[in-house]
Amino acid sequence: MTSPHLPRREFLGLALAGAAVPEGGARYVHPRRVLLWECTRKEFREALEEGRLRVVVLPTGSTEQHNEHLAMIQDTASATLLAQQAALRLYPHVMVATPVPVGISPYWMDRKGTLTLRRETFLAVVYEICESLATHGVRAILILNGHGGNDAPLKESLPEFRQKLGIRLEAHSYWEAYTPAMAKQYLASARIPGHAAEFETSFALAAFPERVRWEGVDYEKVKARLGIKDPKSAAEDELFAREARLATAAKGELLIAIALQWLVGRLRAMMEA
Ligand SMILES: [Zn+2]
């Protein structure tokens, strides 16, 4: 109900001046403020200099096939979403660095669209991002991984990275938040993470439903020409496509909340160390 006689900025100014400050510490933080790549150098420098910024989260993911119905950015988007939500809860002490959007996925190359990096290329990119942050004075980094193929290489490299960088450095895949009991309790398939199955599809339905596209998907019809060479992998692809139909946004919301709580806990521990 903006008055046509009042310029918009003035109207907002008046509205804000008269607004009551909510009690109980509730506040609004623009979601972009916790993303390093959306900050100016001034904002980032001041956060460091004033000691506000304590931990940086570096999401690592993939750009890879996620069966017939999920967008290929799933793993990168999931890790980034959790990192951003956790950083907002811990604002202004945590910031999210630019995600690494391609991972180690050679085993999906027989399915169209997958991009993959060699192990050493991926690790070099991750290391050099951490090195950049350390050069600026960041003393603690949590690598939050969203793609299975990156998990072991990251963890195997941690001792070397830590030694070279001299900072606190951790690497976790976000599904470490879930116990086998949780998978059983919350998912009909009892499978976490699986691949583009019930878990990831539920996550996407809750977090970014526009990336779940069932329209025109007919697995039976395309099955014979998918060209998956390994019979075991072909059978799994089909099983996961079936399990994905069990996904709901409600399951996704619940599982995201669990991962978020877990991640906030890890970050708090790093902040206090
Ligand atoms: Zn995935």
C-alpha cells in the first residue's frame, strides 16, 4: 500500500523508523551476507580484522548425473545450502567460501552430462582455495563435502594440508550427520545417502524443488538405451530410480534440519577450539 505520492525509498525509511525491534534477539540477516563471493573486500577484511569471522566453510560437490529426474548440481547445491544455513545461524562468525562445483566422478562418465576432475586436480583446487583463505588470515576451515567420490581423497589429504597450512582444517561429508537408525526411521528405503534415490530427492524437494523434474520421465522406456556398461551399476541405477519415487519434501525438511544441527555443532566446536 505504497502511497503514490511518496517515493519508495522514503516510504520504506518511514516504515522502518517506526518499526518495533523484536524481542528475544531475533534479527534478519540477508542470506548473501554470509557468502564470501557476495561480499566486498571491505566487508570481508573488516570481518577478519574485527575478529568476527572465526570459521570459513568450503562446500565441495559435483556436477554429475543424478538419474533421470534430478539436476546435476545436486551435490554442490546441497552442501552449499547447508553451509549457508549454518553460517546464518552463527552469523557473523561463519562465512561460506565459493563452492567447488566439479568433483571426482569418473565412474559416472557413462551417463551423459557428468563432468569429472582427476583426483590431483580436484585436491589442488581445494588446497589452493584453503591456501588463499589462510593467506588472508583465516585460521579455521571446514570443508563440507556433498559428493561421495570426494570423501576419501579429502580425508586422506587432511594431514598434509594441515601441516602445510598451519591452520585448523576439517573435512566432513554432510551425511555423517545421520546414523543408520535415522535412515531406518525416516526413509522407506533406509538408505542414506544412496545416489539420486529417496534421500537426495527428498532433500531436493524440500530445498530446491525446481531441480526435481519428473515430467516426461519414463525409466522403463529409456532403460535399454542408457548405455550403462556395468550390469551391477545398471541394476543400482534402476533401483535408485524406483526408490526416488518414495521421496517427499517433508522427509527432506526433517533430514535437512538434522544435518543443519549437526553442522552448527561442528562449527561451534571449531570456533571454541
Ligand atoms: Zn548426489
